Amino acid sequence: MLIAFVGDVHGRAFHALAALVTLQEQLETHFDFIVQVGDLGFPDPERADVFSKRYLEADPAEGDLTRLLVATGSRAEALRRMRGRLTGAMHFVRGNHEDVPWLNGLPVDAGARTAPADPFDLLRYVPDGSVLDISGLRMAFLGGVEELPGDAAIDRAAYGALLELGPGSIDLLVTHEGPYGSSRGYRGDVLGSQLMTDLVTRLRPAFHVFGHAHQRLGPERLGETAYLGVDALVASAIWQPDARGLKAGCLAVLDTETRELRHVDDGWLGAFPTPFDFDEWAEAVMG
């Protein structure tokens, strides 16, 4: 099985989906499953938190999730063709910059145990604490950040339910926040969640993939587990206004047969057009 991972999107849904299609073309294959590690973005910019509104002003692409959800005409047709290029939807967990009432209101597909989030089945929400069995690979999902309050926090009930599963019950753990010590802040302070460390130590999954830190992390080991942090899709328009392209390490790939977990660092990432015109790209790439 070949699994693709996408870093924090912050509304740039067109960037993320075009990057996945491009990566498939580069690898000359199709992904069996696609995971996005949280902070997908807000469907309604008016409901966005203060942080997201500030960044939306600096980069209008952070409003692309909204544009995807209401797409009509040629754009909608391009999105349908894009869905045909992908074996499945991009499954995402809850980050700390999300419209949680919107997420909680999405109808969960009882069979898939995920919630379709858009009219084109390109995006599927995986609720906290979910365990999916995909072709025999057991994946557990948990969003949120330990040190934050309210809707951004880790769901302790979902966390407890996962903790009770026990060692060896999970092959792949997907969370928004990484384990404690997996990254450092701009001032050198140690970041990450002790809850995530304890969960990984308890469950001992073969692999753990996360986002949140906006850094390319790992792969490293925590006990028996290989962990990897995926970078954000693009550099901040506020802190790095001259940066262009997608960030190296914003995508990752897991090959479950070879057990290789790696970042994508290919040169095309830096050449990816930013600002990104999805309609122009779709006409050129998908016709």
C-alpha cells in the first residue's frame, strides 16, 4: 500500500490537491490512501479565528477551501476530473485552526466511518479517535493540540479510547501534534505533546505522522515507532513574503511493503507556481 501525507493546508485546498496529482505523476503511480494532518482551514472566512483572518489578509489563497466548496461551472468540472485522478479522497484530522462546529455537523458515512466534507468527495473528515482498517492496515486518528483550550484542544475522551486499545493494536497513528521533543520553536523552546509521547509509547504503532509545527521533522524513532512531521504546504506570507513554491517536506509517502517512510523533497515543489491559479493549472494539466 502506498499512502500520501499532506502537511497543514490553512485553506489552500487547491494547492494541496494539485500537489497530490503532480506527485502521482512524478511517481508514475496512484496512492491507495491520502491523509492530511490537520489545519485544513475554515469553510467560511467570516467564522475564522483571529490568527486565520490575519493570514487570510496576507494570502488570499487561504480562502480557497471556501472556493472549492461553492465551485460551479468549469471549476466544478475540473474538480470532478481531479477526483477521477485520485483513488480516494484526502482524509483529514482536526487541527487547531478549524471550524469545529462545521466539522461536527458533517454527516458521517456509516460504512466508511468518515464524513464527506465537499460536493466532489475530494475531502473527508476523520473524527477524533477513529480507527480505520484499510486493506488490513489499522490507522488511528486524533486531532487537536495539548496546550490549547476549547475547540483546539485534544479530545480527552477520544484520547482515552485510543489509549485503551493497547500495544500492537495500531499500525499507523495520525495526529495533528507531534510527541514532546519532536520539534523546537523559534526561540529554541521544546515543542510537542507529552500526551502524544505517552500514546505512541503505549500503542507502539509502526508509524506516526503529524503536522502542526510547520517543520520538516524526522523520520526519527520513538521506541519501536518511526515518526515523521510534515511541513506546512507553503511558507508564511507574513514571515516570508518573498518565498515561492511549495515547501520541501510538505508531502510525505509511506510504502507499507518496503516500510519506507520519507518526505518528498523533489525539485518540482520549489517550482510549483505560487501564487497559484487553479483554473489555469487545471486547464493545462487536465484539459
